[in-house]
Amino acid sequence: MSAPAATAPKKPFLSPTTRRRLQNFRANRRGFWSFWLFMLLFLLSLGAEFLANDKPILASYKGEILFPVFVNYPEEKFGGFLAVTDYRSAFVSDEINAHGWMIWPPIRYSYRTVNSEIPHSAPTAPFWLMSKQERCSAYPKGADDPNCILGNMNWLGTDDQARDVAARMIYGFRVSVLFGLALTLASALVGVTAGAIQGYFGGWTDLLMQRFIEIWSSMPVLYILLIISSLLPPGFFILLAIMLLFSWVSFVGVVRAEFLRARNFEYVNAARALGVGNWTIMFRHLLPNAMVATLTFLPFILSGSITTLTSLDFLGLGMPPGSPSLGELIAQAKRNLQAPWLGMTAFFTMSIMLSLLIFVGEAVRDAFDPRKTFR
């Protein structure tokens, strides 16, 4: 009878180094919980249409199930004559409720919705600072009108164009984070590639590129951004390309230093002797070592990208007019000092978002620090 064959030991899912880094990341409790809180806020903002919208999420009309948040139904479907349906109007609301029902998001305004039933000129205070009679003074039935009781709730007030501040804050948070992530990833791609080429090849390649980076980084970045932004039409991708011209330089130094240090290691010389190509050695063998320093910088670069976008929006050179923007909200707070809810909303949104990113960056730095070991 033959002996049973020995089974090979299972390879662990995570390497010991990765497990140690995760333990170090969890040990920084402030950064660990900040990461999850930021991810929760970001995921909620990705579904902003389900949190703040002037269209119902789901509706039933004469036995038919409708999805107004996804499909634009003409008002003719509900007995009207317009091409676009205003579900907040009393006519459409009463018609649908008489023959079905509607499920609204928590905030019945989109970032571009103008509240025409405000009690006085914009900006107006949050609804919980106004009496029911004052808030419903523009409705025919006053405080007894169900449309006012359920729909006319501006949780954080309105801006100087009678748009809901809470809805614009949610959409503006999403735009800021998506812009910061796109700029950070694009900057990392360009900067890591440039640093890898400099550090690996060295010589005249490193010398010429380093002189170019010194000249390029010595330019007055803010003034150049202002000039280019004023010449080109505003837009998400145009602004992203403009800021990418200067933001990639931040990654070059750390990647170049790692490649200069490791390009003459024994395993690199052995790979060259075996005929492995330069690009394979750079991006398969050397890049993982350089990514440790790069990943440590990512949260800080992300927070800087969001701050730059907010600054340009504050100056009126950022996103197109009417776009949800935290910088535009700060500019409105500056123009309307009699409406403190505008400044407080912008301040707390920016401070919480940037603080969470800085705390996450500290935790990532501890996770990749080989000198730190937490029990």
C-alpha cells in the first residue's frame, strides 16, 4: 500500500509585509476610522441623485411604475403640455397622487433647482429657523398646504439664487472628490513614469530632465493657472489638464531617489545579465519598491488638489457657472455676510473633508514605515 502523497502547504493570501502594514494602519485609530468615514461620505455622494433631487426616485401613475430619476417623462404623460415635467408643481403632484404615489429623496431639490416658494428674497435661512407660517406663506393654502409641509424644506437654507444649499453641498462634495482623485491618479502616472526614467537611466537623461523640472517648478504656478483658466472655456477636463501641467512634479523626487538607489542592486544586474529589457526591470522589479513612498503621498496630494479646485472656483475661474462647487459657495458666503449658514456650510464641509484626508494620510504613512511595529 503506497503512502499518501504529501500536500503542498497553502500559500497565504497576504504576505507578512502586507499583513504588518494593515496592522499598522489599523493601529492608527484616528486614520483608520477617518478612512471609513470618508469612504462612507464619498459613496453617499456618488448616489447624490437619490439623496437630493427634484424628481421622485420611484412613482406609480395609473398602474404604471415610473422611474423619473432615470427617465425624463414629458408633462403630457400627466395631462400637461410641457416637454419637461416639474414634479414639484402642484398640478403634477396632485395628478400623480390622485392616480398613484411617489417616493421622493430626502431632499426634494437638485443642485440647480430654484425654490420659487421662498417667503422673501434669497438667500433664505434653513427651514428649522423659520416658523411654518413663514415658510409656507407663498403657498395658496398656507401652512395647511401638503406640498409646503413635505416639499419646501431647505435643510441648510438657500443661496442668493434660491437654490438649496444642502443639495449643492452634496453634489459639490462629489465633484471635488472625483476631480481630486482624477488629478491625483493622472499626476501619479506622469510623475512616477518621469521619476522612473530619470532614476533608472541616470547620466544625461537624469541631468537634462532634472534641469527642466527645476525650471518648470520655479514658475509661479498660481498665476499661470489663473491666466490659462481665464483664456480657455471652463470645464471639468480642461481644468484637469491645466492643473496636471504642474501637479505631476510632486511625485518625481521620491521615485527618482528610489530608482537611483536600487538600479545597481544585485537582482537588477542579474536581470540585465539574463537579457530582461529595461522597461520590464523598471516597472516589474523596481517600481514596487518606489510605490511605497508614492502611496504615502497620495492622500496629501488629493487634499491639495481639492483645495486648488476650491480656490479657482472661489475666484470664478474653475467649473462652469451653475456647477455645484464648494468654492462658489464660499464666494457666495463672502458676498452675503447676512447669511451665515452659507459660510458655515462651506467651512464645515471643507474642514471635515480635508481633516479626514490628512488623518488617512498619516495612517498610510505609518503603515508603510518599516520602523513602526504596533501590537
